[in-house]
Amino acid sequence: MAIDFTLSPAQQALQQQARTFARDVLSKVKDTIAVYPRPEDRFFATRPFYAAMAEAGFVHALVPTAYGGGGMSTVDFALAAEELAAVDINVPSTLLATGLGLEPILGFGNDAQKRQWLGEILARPGERLAAFAFTEVTGGANFDNPDPSAGVQTHARRDGDHWVINGQKHYTTNGCGWDGKGAHLLSVVCRTDLTRPPQESLAVIVVPGTAPGVEVTGYLDTVGHRAVVSPRIHFNDVRVPVSHLLGAPGDGMKICQHAFSWTAALIGAACTGVMRAAFDIAFEFAKNDRRSGAVPVIEHQNVGYMLADIRMRLEAARYLSWKACHQLDLTERRSDELAIMTKIYASELCVQVVYDAMRLVGVDSYTDLTPLAGLMQDALCFPLYDGGNMGVRRRQLHTRFRAPGYDPMASAEGRG
Ligand SMILES: Cc1cc2nc3c(=O)[nH]c(=O)nc-3n(C[C@H](O)[C@H](O)[C@H](O)COP(=O)(O)OP(=O)(O)OC[C@H]3O[C@@H](n4cnc5c(N)ncnc54)[C@H](O)[C@@H]3O)c2cc1C
């Protein structure tokens, strides 16, 4: 089939629905959260917005139709993500984090596990959050280090028919749930044997937030993504049945990669949305403001060139993220190189684009006279989270390039 980027009528309707939802609902998030100095209160204040998002079908969309959900493709999620992120990054990130928490179950859960946990989330989609507890308080970058003394130290000890989990995580988005006590479920990255390398011991175990020993010990305050919650979660002798293990010990490596490839591709689309917002602000300024000069600043050549650069970059990011999402959909996530590249490329481009929009608007962009400084605060997160671009380059691109037989055309040609 020839290359065709034409959106179907259903995709156009989805895009329009997301655009309208963002304009009518998410546009109110900024003022709602502005009055709260504490990060957890900003997050709690977004609860009605998340409920509205669930009402609009976005939580159902995370779950395949076979398990009662809407089964939205990654490409379709990208279309929606761009629209939502162009207006607000916070509530869509809470949705993304629920998706990240469910991804291990979707990719590696058995039928009974999927039915139970996906069904529970769908029973109260606006109230029940999922979370992915990956990052250790001591760092996340070396989770794949083959040295058993390094990497993930959260330990799941087998005790009869139970796992007993001990460890300390932070940045567990959604981990505190709406009540501050625990998300409905947490997919916890741990090791079943601290004397064995992660290739044999890394595992993901699903923990209900109500399990005794799950403790929210504090909240990190972030520069941007102001209402995306970053709690510290301690697991103190948390007991769950052995059936809560996804796959087998050692599968944790694959599970983390699988989960982060989905978010990586969608973060590319979210970055496109933020770039779009930055362009719109710079464009309106350029057309309408003279800065005490004789003509609107768009008449100056340098301003036109900067607008051109911003537009070109965001268009490139959009189609790369579409292609990456399409590739994930076609291969059931097996081919994730483009997703990884999309995350790195679009996130760094986004920081550059917002900075260029600030340069174009000038000094007012550094104040609350425009939303650009806030967009910069949000944009700075993109290269740093979801594995961090330094780590993603190293673990998922450099490693591939060094592997014998690496084929640089495979992902572009849909072969792997
Ligand atoms: C808003 C937000 C939401 C988040 N949501 C979640 C979530 O839901 N769940 C979750 O678990 N985490 C979450 N995180 C954390 C996020 O995924 C981090 O990107 C991840 O934990 C890795 O961080 P890091 O790469 O900076 O690792 P760190 O271990 O902190 O490493 C820091 C730096 O050290 C250097 N470094 C370390 N080791 C090496 C090495 N071997 N070789 C070369 N350089 C090295 C690199 O420069 C690296 O950037 C979130 C973070 C934010 C800000």
C-alpha cells in the first residue's frame, strides 16, 4: 500500500473530540492548580478533570476490546495526545501514567490477571489510578546493570504462596492515588533474588495500593508538570499472592522496555502539542505586536525565519511520532526503535522550539505576561523523564548499534 497520512473520518472525529475537550475542559486546569503551593494538592485538584477525561472515554481507550475497553490504537492515541498536550500537560500525563502502570499487565499478564486488574480499573475509570513504580530512590539509570549488587534493590522475597516486598521508590506518578494513600494498583519493578543479575531476577509484581505496608512518605515538587504527582513510596513487608507476578523472574527487562516504548512514542506526540502551543503564542505575538516599531514584528525577516524553523520542526516531530506509533501497532510493540528515537528527538526539539519562541517574543516571555515560561518548565521534563534521554540513548540505541548485524534500515522499512 502506498504511503498515506490521510486521517480516516473516525480519526478526524477523534482529533476534533480531543481538541474540543482540551479547549472546554483542560483549559481550566492552569488556573485551578495555581492557588495550591503543595504539589500533592495541585494533583488532587485535577481529580474532576481526570474524571471528565475518563467520562470522555480516554481510560477505556487504554484497554483492548477483549477486556471491555475501547482498544484505541497507538496512532489514535497520538492524535489525541497532541490535542490534549497543546492545552494542558498535567491531566494527560496522569492518564499516560495509568497507561504506563497497565502496560506490564497488557503485555505480560495472563488472561486471568488481565481480566481482574483491567476490569477493576474499568469498573471505576475516573477514580482508580494505576502506577508504574520503577525508579528507585537511589536512581533508575542502571536498572539493567548485570552486576547483582547494582541496579534495582527493591526485593521480592518468596514466602510460601506470597511475595514479600521491601524497597523505596520515588517519582511513582499516580502512586499515591486520589486519597494520598495509594493508587488502585502499582506495577512494582523489583528483583526476586538480589544475588542474581537483573536478566534473571528483575520482575514486575502487581501490588494493590491498599496492601498493608504500602506507604506514601512524601512528594517531590517539580519545576514543570506542576500537577503531575511525584510521590515517594515505601514498600514495607508488603505481602501479595504469588499470582501477582507478571511473567517470570527475569522478564522485568522486557517488561520495562515494552512499557516505556509505548510512552516514548506518545511523548513524541505530546511534545508536538507543546511545540504547537509555543508556535501559536509566538505567531499571534508576531502578527499583532509592533514593540513600538513601525510594523508588526512578523514583517522582520529574522522573525519570519524563526517561525519557519518552529513550524518545520513541529511538523517533523508529528510525522515521526505517527510513524513510530504505527510501527508499534503493526508489530505488537516488537519494533520499538522509532519510538525510542521519537522520544529523544521530539523532547529535545521541544525544548529548542519553546526557547526559540521565547527568543522571538523577547523579554515578556520570561514573565507571566505569556504562557511561554510555563511551557518551558513543562518542556524541560520531556528529555529527563521516561528513562531519561541519556539513559535511553545508551541502553536502547547504543546497545543496538553495537550488536552484530544491526540493520539501520529495518525499522524504517517496517522489518524490525
Ligand atoms: C514528571 C515525572 C514523571 C515520572 N514518572 C515516573 C513513573 O511514573 N515511574 C517511575 O518509576 N519513574 C518516573 N519518573 C522518573 C523517570 O522515569 C526517570 O527518567 C528515570 O527514573 C531515569 O532517570 P535518570 O535517567 O535521570 O536516572 P538516574 O539514575 O537518576 O541517573 C542520572 C544521570 O546519571 C548519569 N548516569 C547514571 N548511570 C549512568 C551510566 N551507567 N552511564 C552513563 N551515565 C550514567 C546520566 O547522566 C543520568 O542522566 C518520572 C520523572 C518525572 C520528572
